[in-house]
Amino acid sequence: MGVTILDPTAEGEPVARTLAPRDGTARRIALVDIRKPRGDVFLDEIERLLRERGHEVQRTAKPTFTKPAPADLRREIAEHCDAVIEALAD
């Protein structure tokens, strides 16, 4: 089963990205709710799917969608998680 990764950065040219090895090892994945309406609904489903596949999930949220995540939140995710998924919804 292949994986398609969409790059939301609107780069003009494709950018090489390094991914964690796909060796079947469970990963710790941060799910970040940016506080847009219904983003939590999206993350609930993603969390269910990830847990079914044996991954550990860390749920967190930004204080508000109008500002970047605080530095301490970004640092915590970088130190403890292998990947991040942010919820965008309306």
C-alpha cells in the first residue's frame, strides 16, 4: 500500500523531504487542533485510524488559530513525536 504526501507549501518545484523509515515500528504522532471549527472532528477520526494501526497519539491544541503555535508547544512536539498532523476545517 503506497502513501501519497501532499505538500501544502505551494513550492514551485518539488522539495525533497526526509521521512521516518517505514519499518513497521509504531510511531508517536502529534495531532494539533488549530482551533478552527470542526477540526476536532477530523482529528478524532485520524486518531482512531492511527491507533488502529498501532501508533501512539499525542493530542494538543494551539490557543487560537489566529497565531502560530507557541514555541514551547512546538518544542514539546519536536522532542517527543515522530510526525505532526494539523487539523484545518471550517
